[in-house]
Amino acid sequence: MPELAVDIRGLWAFYNGTPVLEEINLEIETGKLVGILGPNGAGKSTLLKVILGLIAPGRGQVRVFGEVPRKLRHRGEVVGYLPQRPLSNPHFPVSVLDVVLMGRYGRVGLLRQPSRRDREIAIRNLERVGIPHLAARPIGEVSGGEQQRVFIARALCVEPRLLVLDEPTVSLDACAQDDVYDMVHRLKEELNLTVLMVSHDIGGVARHVDDIVCINRRIHVHQAPPIGRLGLESAFGCSVEYLFHGQIPHRVVKIHDD
Ligand code: ADP
């Protein structure tokens, strides 16, 4: 039996007393690339934040590599995280390399200057994501796809075992989305990572992941792709229409009742 990267039992999460996750049971084996799908407000980001130790479970038990997530967060070396909106100010006057180096702060501390080794690790991770030539460019001046690569390189700087990506392909065109998926898959293999990836892009996820988790407050489906209509409908809570690409749902469109 492979070691579990994530082991969640009977998890409930609440905001102001209102449940947003109910009775979540989820086991993710090490080495898997898992896509988490669900409509807006389904609790996907909340689930990631619980796994990252940023939100405490209201009820239930969560373990990441056998540890309580909050403890891992304080150690800062197990989980790499790409948040949904990593760049609050697109004109922030820092270079691509500076942004990647921020991934080392958990290790070096905010007040210490990054060492030569920190720089080497940052540059190696820029190489891994295919953009070492952009190191000196201001972060606001590189494209959306390149920015996602920068933030993935930053997440890799903690030298993680688990990489958590919240909407890594949002607002990218189809080619750039495929490039990001291919890169994530390659990084997973090269670095022996387990990867959790939230996405709205049902077709892209179905083509690239080992397992799909459909969530809408509860887990509706957890299986290997391809995923059928019923699983998606039960999670998305509406009738859905597919444009198929072989066996794979390529796009899901809500069918309006009116
Ligand atoms: P998703 O990532 O699937 O879009 P979220 O986990 O962000 O969903 O949100 C789940 C629900 O919790 C939504 O109804 C959202 O409005 C609510 N929510 C998220 N964050 C907070 C918060 N900090 N305070 C109160 N409600 C929140």
C-alpha cells in the first residue's frame, strides 16, 4: 500500500457557522496528479487551505504525509502552493528571480539575505519551468503563462513533496494551458511530487490527471478519468451539455431551464 500524501476523514469546514465542506473523506496516494473540479463556491479553495494548514478543520481529521497540516506549515518545507491570485499588484517592481526567491523565505527567514545556494535553487527552478532567460525581467512585464511558471518555480523553492495549485491555467489560452499541464506532469515525474490541482477546465484536467475529485460541499466522485456525465452533473448541480473530444468531455455548458 503506497504512503498516503493526504488522508482526510470526516472533515467539515465552516465560515461563521455555515458549513462549506461536509463529511469529506479523501485519500490521495503519493505520486498522484489529482484534479479537483467543482462549480464556483463549491469549497475547492477551502479544501486546499485546510490541507495547507491555513484553515483549521471544524470537525474531522486531516493528515498530510501523516502529520497535522499546521505543523507542516510551520516547517514550510513539505508543501509548495500556487494561490489563485498570486500577484496582487501586477506592477510590483521586482524581477522574476526575486519573486522565485520569495519561495526560499520560509527556509531562510524574512530578514536574512538569500545565500548563493538560495539563488542557485531559484535559478534551477526557473530552468525547470523553462524560463531562465526571464530571470532579470520585471514580473509585471512577462506574459500570463510565463507568470504562472514563475509562481510554480517559487512554489518549488520550498523543495516540496506536495505541490498544491489553485487554478494554474485560469485566463490562459488553450495552448498555454496544455503547456502548463505538460510541465506539471513532467515536474511531478522529475521531482517525485504529489500534485493537487484545482481547475475549471474539465477537458484539460480529464486529459492530464491520474484521478479526478468532483466536489460541491461534499465529494461526489473520486475516480480515474474519463469521467461520465452523471458524476459531473451531481457535482455541478445542474444539467450539463458536453462537447466531446473522443471519450473526454471537452467543455461543459450549463443547460438553462428557461
Ligand atoms: P471555490 O474555491 O470552490 O470557489 P471556496 O472554498 O472559495 O469555493 O468557497 C466556498 C464557500 O465559502 C463560498 O460560498 C464562499 O463564498 C465561502 N467563503 C470562502 N471564503 C470565505 C471567508 N473567508 N469567509 C466567509 N465565507 C467564505
